[in-house]
Amino acid sequence: MDTLTEVADRYGLTSPQQIGAVVHRLPPGQVSKLFDDTVEAILSDEGEPNPLPHDEHFVASSSFRGDSGCREWGCREEKLAGLAQFAALYSDGVIVPHFFDNFKGDDESSRTAIGDFFFKLWALRPLVEAGLARFAVDRFCLCSSCHVEFRRATLKHDREAFDFFISKLPELQLVYRPPSPNSPWVLELSGPADLVPHGHLLMVPECGTRPPSWAPIRVQKVDERPGV
């Protein structure tokens, strides 16, 4: 079974430029094959004798591994560089989960998802080859009693995160922009840079030609453009 780096080499996914070009020009069948090869390589690595010491495993959070916040590769590379430095200096091994449920077949979001994954592999490849990092499928395998404890803990964190968000609302502005003939609907989030990446974040849906069910019916003008 191929390792992840072997899959990357075989498909020519060895630099950000090549990754962007290859994943968007592959025929549909090859996109699905690349996805299957990727997941098989991850699961195969998980089944190998674990080279990472159990006592010092560090599981990278979604923000630390660049899966939340700004989606631009340049911004994500900064986060991944920080993760790599942390892993090399302070951890005997880092586990990097990846969420594959957004892969739906041959569409733009699927190609973007697989491109994002191999960009992450490119950024962390020296750690992977040194045996200091391992990718994993983002999933939870919990027994019924542990699931109760897990839900209790996540609900506590969710409540605290929501309370924190509410406390910061006066510093934030959220604008809904309706779809137009040339663009989908979009949410614009603005605020201090320590709360919002770059101070301004655009959230664009995968399929936004029709307004969402929660969208306001009456749209006004915000910064001289339709919005509310």
C-alpha cells in the first residue's frame, strides 16, 4: 500500500502550484481515484506499528492546522508553519486529523477539499518523513458511556464559545449580501484582527445561487451595496 508521500509523488502533487493545477484538471474518474488512494494510504499508515510515542502525542486542533478561519493557502501556511515548529520543538509526535465528509464526487468543492489536504501534506512533509507527524481521518469512535461524557464536554465548550462570541458582538459586523447574476450570496464578517482573520472574512457557500431560507426578505444598502 502506498504511503501518503508516495501518493503525492505519483500524482505530481509536490508543490502548491502543482497541487492547484493537477486537482483542477484531473478527469472525474481520476479525482475519485485520488481520493480513494489518499484515504487508503491514511488508513494503511494507521494500521502500521505506531512510531509516535503514546505519552507525547499532540492532536492538532482545526485552528492550529489551518482548517478554520481564512482559507487562503498563504494564510494557512503560516498556521501550519507554527504547528511544524511546535511539533519539532515541544512534541514527540503530532496527529493531524482531516475531515473528508465534504468530498461529494466530481464538483468544485471536492477538488478544493482534496487540494487543501495535499497542500497541508506539502507544508508538513518534512515532519511526516521524519516520523514526527501522521495524518488521520477525522472521526470519533466512542463507546456509549464515553459518548455521554464526550457530549457533556463538547456542550460545555460550545456554551463557553457562544458566550464569548456574544460578549464580542459589539466589536463585530456581519453583513448578508444577496446573490446577483455574477456572484452567489455571501456573508461578510468584519472586526478586530485578533477576532477576525485580517479583520475581514468572506464566507461563501458552495451553492449560493438561491438565497438561504434564513435570508432577510428586505435588503437595504450597506456600504453603498445591497445588504443587511
